[in-house]
Amino acid sequence: MNSETPDDYKRLADCFAMHVKCCRQLKLDYGSAAFPAMKLYMAAGAWRSAVDLGQDVVETMLRFDEAQAALNLIDRQLLPITQAYNLPELIVGLRSHRAVVLARTGDIAAARTEISSLTRYEFTPAQAADIREQASIIEELAAQQAQGRP
């Protein structure tokens, strides 16, 4: 008899997620712990948590210079989840994150277009601050690219 249930998956994902959040708070490397958390949340149907941890997976990919894989994760899994499961409150943060990932792939023009397209949304003060921070990162990456640095 199989005793695994979606709740079991969610509890295990919560453990991985807590590890990630604690490491992030302490500015420690959480390694690949976000990957199983995201997948387990998906298996449990905990979509909001899956997107949240998915953004940590994106950051992990970026640390390993896998910007294209990070962009694919956002475009093929995370954004479709926000649309399919009606999670509009996650779209602004996810799309601003996507803009930085685009810049990391070297496509500064697309990154700028993505970040500026967010003006059609109404933001919370935290979202507005996040967009300003992401726009600043994009401009730093653009300056590095203009100077010929990767």
C-alpha cells in the first residue's frame, strides 16, 4: 500500500523550502535545495509555493551561468502556472525577474522592454521597489556588456 499523499509531498517540500529561506536569510548558499522543493510543490498542487521556489531555482541556475535554462523555466513552467492557476499577484515579480534573466542572456533590449511593459500593472509599494531594483540590475548588466565584460 502506498502511503504517499500530496500532503506528504507538501510537507517534504516545506522542509526544503525552509532550508532555502534560512540560507537566504543568513546569506548562505542553499545549493540545489530549491529544485526538489519546487518539484514537490508542483506534485502537491501547491502552485503559489512552486512559483516562489521556482524563482529560487532560477537564481541557482544563474549562479551556474545557465541563464537560458533559467529563462526556459520561467517561460515554460512558472509563467504558465501563474496564468493557469490565476495567481496574478505573482506575475509582476516573476516578469521583473524574467527581465533580469533576459539581460543575463545578453538581450538587454528585450530586458528593457519586459521591465517597461510592467507599467500597465498596478503595483504594491514592495512591487514598485522590486521593479526599480531589477531595472537597476538590468542597467548594470547593460553597462558591463557595453564595456565588453560578460
